[in-house]
Amino acid sequence: MTELIFPEGFLWGAATAAYQIEGAWNEDGKGESIWDHFTHAPYFTEVPANGDVACDSYHRLDEDLALLKTLGAKTYRFSLAWTRILPEGTGRVNPKGFEYYDRLVDGLLGAGIVPNCTLYHWDFPQALMARGGWANRDSLQWFTDYARLAFDRLGDRVKMWATFNEPWCTAFLGFGNGHHAPGICDYTRAYQVVHHLLLAHGQTVQLYRQGGYPGEIGIVLNIGHYIPASQSQADIDATWRAYEEAASLWLMPIYTGEYPSEFMEWIGYHRPVIQAGDMEAIHQPVDFLGINYYQTHLVSHSVNGGINKLESPTISESGYGRTEMGWGIYPSGLGAVLLDVHQKYQPAKMFVTENGTALIDTPDASGQVADWGRINYLRNHLRSVHTAIKAGAPVKGYYYWSLMDNFEWAWGYRPRFGLVRVDFESLKRSPKESFRWYSQAIARNGFDA
């Protein structure tokens, strides 16, 4: 059996997001977010569900920190709830919010775990959404004001920052097709949101540099692997459009200061308004790039396929099944994405900031979950990461999604991604078999392939 050992100093971790685990949605002065608003309305989630309680990590922080310590995690990726700090999105600061994040950061450091903080993981303030949200150019100032507060309060202890998590989802699921909060269906507005998110990212990186904060800053993008369904020109072109929207639309402005010109021509009237100096502001050197990978897509041209005229179902690699959500499992796609980004953009550092699977996790009579499918998923995706590193990709760490079962957005509580099972009635946490396997891999800095 081959033993795969990762480079010395490789950061092994797990990831979560504020709205998905914290709960306490209106406690201790927290304001309403767009996800609070969205999930409190009928019919917007698969079944009636919301993050009002979620995993109740706000009240069970010590328990969750103990789980991370038991896991042996080297790093923990979490996000701040904007409205826990600024209830109205701007203006008045809520001291209780920062007190919670002080406890979180200090608890991580006390356990020898590196905090990796995401400023924005989708929970925009509802008070600012009423003023247009990310489609309003004023959102740039709103966000950088919030970021400055976070840097000033936590920047002495948090040395890894991401501006945004999966901005593609914010723009296209939130403003394009309405599947996510705020539930708007307007692709012209969605592409303007793309530009404002990138510009807010660039201005925040500038702010971080100017402030002299002692750490690193980057961004987290969700990038899938795309394969044409045939060698027809129509399918090849459709695959190009899928890739351009998911990858080039974000990476090119950050790393080259330009949007992909042919794709901008393709979207035509939906192109965003760009002001003088915008592209220079976006084009800021970042210390690292986070990549979230879940799916490989088989792409074909379809006249009924929305703005990009395509269909892109997920596919499984030969010998692999599908997740509980019906997503294909394609481990080599992760390595392909890492190498593609490395070869085209040469990021200084890369992290796999999310990768994981939802399975039907049925506990036995004692409450234990023998999730061998998740262990196989982990082993095979980590093998793909190891292969990419050997080929030259500067991957410095891996975060499994997620530490615990949580609120999975419009799907509610059905999909279970966690290394730890959460009973959403009692909120009891129970480490799964995958937790134990991953803990051993962390301790060894590798595993038997």
C-alpha cells in the first residue's frame, strides 16, 4: 500500500460559515440578514427551515472548539456575521458581536489552531439590501467600513483573511436566478453585482495593505471542472462559456486587471457599468487563493439553457457513485482545477478551502455513524490534491466541508456534510467515523492511499 505524505507545514483543517452554524439570529443585538429575511418567508427553502438556531454554535462555542482540538485541526475556517457586528450594516457597532468573535479567535489560538476568517459568506445586512444591496455601488463603502472594523479588532490575532466566499453564488444564485437570498431574478443586475463584488474585494485588499495588518489576505472562489459532452463545436463553445463564467470572470480581473473580452461580448447588454480606475482597483496582489471544489460538469449546448445556452449536469468518475444530493463524484477534477489555475495564473499560494460530500448518515443504536463513503471521498480527493502538489501546484492546505452537519441554505437540514453528526432536536454532537479517519490523517500528515 502506498503512503502519501504531504509537505511539511501543510495546514489541515475544517470549514464552517456563520449563518450555517451560529444560530442566535436575533440575540445580543444582532441585526437581520438577507438569509434571515429569505428563510422566514414561505416556499424559499426545500422544506420550511431557517438558521434561527442552526447548530447553536453561538451558545456552544466551547464544545465546538473542543471538537476541533480533538480532531487535531491545524487551522479552522469560519466567517463573521456582518449583522452581529453592525446590526444595520453600517454605523452603530454591537459590542456583543465582537465579544463572541474574540472568544472564538482566542479559543482557537489557545488550542494551537490557525484562524482563517472570511469576511463575507453570503449573510448581507437586510437593512442595506433595502437600499439595493450589492447592486448599489455604495456597497463598496459599506463593505470596506465593515472590513476595517474587523481588521482593527481581530487583525492582531487573525493572520489569514478572505474577503469573499464563492462570489459566483452571491451574484448568480442570489441576483441571477433567485435560488439564494435575496431571491432576485435579474441577470443584468447579477453581472453588475459581479463587478461590485470584485471591486469591493480589491478595495478591501488595498485597505488591508495600507493598514499594515500583520497577516495575509485572499479570496475564495468556487470553481468546477468542465468537460464537453462531445467534440462538436457547439458543445466545446458551451464548455468554454461555462468555464469563463465560473473561473475567468473572477480570476482574470484579479490576476490580470481585465475581464475576459469575448465572454463580455457574449453577455452583451448584461455587461456591467465599469468606471475609470475600477479595473486597477480590482487588480491587487493577493497572498493566497482559496478554491472550493465539489463538482465536475458534462457540458452541452442547449438553446433552452439560460443566458449561456448550455446544460451542465454533474458527472461521476468511473467507479464512483453520487452524493445524497445527486451530485456526481469526480475526484480527479479537483486536481485538474488546481493545476489549471496554477498554470494560468501562478497564484503564490493555494488552499482547498472547501471540499466535502453529503451522505445519508444513519446512526446505529449507539448513535455512531460509520460513514465509509465519506472516508473514501476524502481519501480520493486528497490523493488528487497530492498529485497536483507533485505536479507543481502550490497547495498549502485543505479544509474539509464541513466540521459538522449544519444548515445547508435552500436545502435546509437534509444534506449532511459534517465530520460530526448534529442531532438538530437535541443539538448533540457525535463525531463520525470520518472524523476519526481525518484526525489520523492530520496526525500523520498523510494516509495510506
